[in-house]
Amino acid sequence: MLTDKLPRVSIAHLPTPLEPLPRLTAQLGGPELWIKRDDQTGLATGGNKARKLEFLVADALAQGADTLITGGAAQSNHARQTAAAAAKFGLACALVLRGEAPARVQGNLLLDRLVGAVVAWVGERPLAEAMAQVAEDLRAAGRCPYIIPYGGSNPIGASGYVAAMEELLNQCAGREQATGIRMRFDHIVFASSSSGTQSGLAVGVRALQDVNGSFDGRILGISVDQPADVLRRMLADLATATADHLGLGLTFAPQDFDVNDDYLGGGYGVVGDLEREALRTMAGAEGIILDPVYTGRAFGGLLDLIRRDAFRPGEHVLFWHTGGTAGLFGYGERAL
């Protein structure tokens, strides 16, 4: 594997399931739809960050850290999974969250508390600045903190999705061998935000392009919070740094990334009709639960693109479910 030489701990339940969505495919009458279930990684209700944390926690332990620090929004899926990973490996966890403490502790925040994380509310203060201050305070108290950036999206964390692309290709090859039917995806669609997932997949595709059964389709990130030009620059920088981290000698430019920012709606975490329809459609057709911030927005975008004939009949489209189910319970009736 491309990541075999990197320090890694076992956190996620891998490989995650790769499943067809037959009822949804029939209901929409467009391309053949499949789903990659990274909501089933198993870390405090699962999600994509478990893949990143396998490498990030390994690096923290190698540095002798005793506390993990990260940040995000009040209902951050990344914060919840980081806190759970810290508990799993006997580490303390300090979460730096935007805004003010809510009146009710629910959703991801409830799980943060259950696994023992200490939460600091920092209003509108920049997360990186606030996390650095928490780390400084902990060092002054004799602790050894390890800062994990927003979304776990640095070259160490993004390596988890380099490995994920290799996992997907191995699953496709295994299905072909078992059934004798060609297994290829023309498009992979998912929520893109802090850039770790999409940049890691892109590095995996480029590094494996000469391998038999490599991916030659389109990787489409549905932005949940950033304008496309901003996100493309982030993706290019992180993908290049990740490839360098892996010793691959690859470079990436913004134009190498396919990003759609047509579905930003009212802003990050603001649930609208698009997200509500997406949640109801996936749950009602396949019994699969999405979250209202990331996968709900991304799948809502995919539904709209299918209706606009952005995909040809007979094409195979993979929706990569990046998790976030626990966050749904922080929204209550707003998600209905």
C-alpha cells in the first residue's frame, strides 16, 4: 500500500461497505447509484475522520503526546471522533469550539462529553489561534499536547484517504473477480470542506494511475462551506504536501480538482429544503441516515445534478458517505 511506511494505529472498521442503492436508482431513473459507507467506521458512531485519525494519533503517540487538541463548530463530527480516539488510546482531549455553550447538550456535543473531552468555547476567535493558546497553557502545566488541525486535514491526516482510494480499488477488483462483471465508477461524489478527503483521494488516484484497475473517472467534491476557487487552492496545496509526505514526487494545481459550490445555501450548518429533501430521500428509499451539514448537502447536490441530467443513463456513480450521523440529533425538527 502507498501508506505502508507511515506510523498507523487501528481505529476504523475497514474496509467500509461498498453497496448498491437499487431502490434509489430506480426511483430517480438516472445513473446506477452506489454508496461507500464511511459512516460505518465505528468510532463513536463512525465517520470519515477515523481514517485520518489512524495516522494522526500514531504521530501523536510517537511524539509522546498525552493530550489531543482540535477544533470545530459546536456539532463538529471531527471533534467528536478526535475525542473518542483520545479516549481509546488513554489520552486527554481538549476541544476548541466556535460560538458559545448551547443551552442543551445534544448530538455530537453530548458524545464529546461522554468520552471525557474538555470543551473550550471561543466565540468568533480564529480556531488556530485559540488551539495554539490551549496548547501553550497545557505545556505550561507540564502536559504534552498535540494539535490536530481543523478537519484533521494536513498531510498526515489526508494520507488516510490515499489509503481509502486504494481500498476502494481493491474492493472493485474483488467484486470483478467474484462476479466476472466489470466494476468501475464513472463518478465519485462526496462532501468537501477542509480538503483532506478530496485531496487524499486525488493523490491516491494519481499515484495508482498505472495500476491495473485504476480509477479514470471524475471525482466531484460538493462544497459545503467554501467558494470553489478557494477550495481548489486548498486542495492543490494539501494534495501536493500529502504526496510529498508519502515520497511520491507529485504536484497538483487548482484546476486538477472538480468542485461544485452551487449548493452553499444559507451557509455552513444552515439547513434548508435541499438538505431536508436529501435526508428524507435517502432514508425513505434505502434506510440510510445522512447528516444535515455535510452528507445532506452533498447528496442534495447529487440529487439536483441527476435531475439536471449531469450524468448519463448507465453510468455508475458512487456517493461516498463521510458520516456525521450523530450531528443530526443536534438539529432535531429543523432537519425534518
